[in-house]
Amino acid sequence: MRIITALVIGLTLPAAADDLTASATDLGLEGTVWVSRGEGPVRKDITYEFEPDGVLVFSYGGATYRTGKWEQDGDRVYFELNQKYRECRATIHGDRIEGRSWNKPGLQWTTVMVRSAKKK
């Protein structure tokens, strides 16, 4: 009984090497592309590309920007664009990400994005 207890405890403890990058890889967010339709104050479709090392590339209105950052912890994701002009905290639900966004002027809105078939 003591051996089994020790094994169960050992399995539930996080490994010392665990970090946000490992979590992102396990859930497959890194390297994926997501799209939101008519989102936020811009009311445009926005494409998000979650690149390695926390780089978030986003595109809308015919322009692409590399001024975003992201991090993930399990099914939770946080990202910011343009040095925190806009921020978002969301939860991954399979092929959907849903959460709340806000910006410096104080606007808040719901963010919903779906996984794109396009892969980098």
C-alpha cells in the first residue's frame, strides 16, 4: 500500500522541467492558426498565428503585425497585442478559444476564435 501511494503521489507532482512552452506543445496551440469573425471594436475578421517563443502574429484589414505575445497554462491562454494596448484571457475548448478582451481605452468584449484548417 505504501508503494502504491508513493507512485500516485509521484504521478501527480509536476515535473521540474514543466513550463508554459511544454504546455503549449502538449495541447498543440503553438504553430496553430485561429480566426475570429467581426471581433471587438474593429469589427473585422482577425487571424491569429501562435508562433514559438510566445510570438503572436495577427492579421486584419489586409495588414499583418508581429507585435503580439502569448502564453499558455493548460487550457488557459493569455495574449496581448501592441504592448498591452489590447489584452485577452481565454480558455481553449477543443477547436474553439473563448474569453474576454479589453483595451487601454476601457472597452471590453467577448473573444471567440475557431481553429483554422491552415497550419504553418
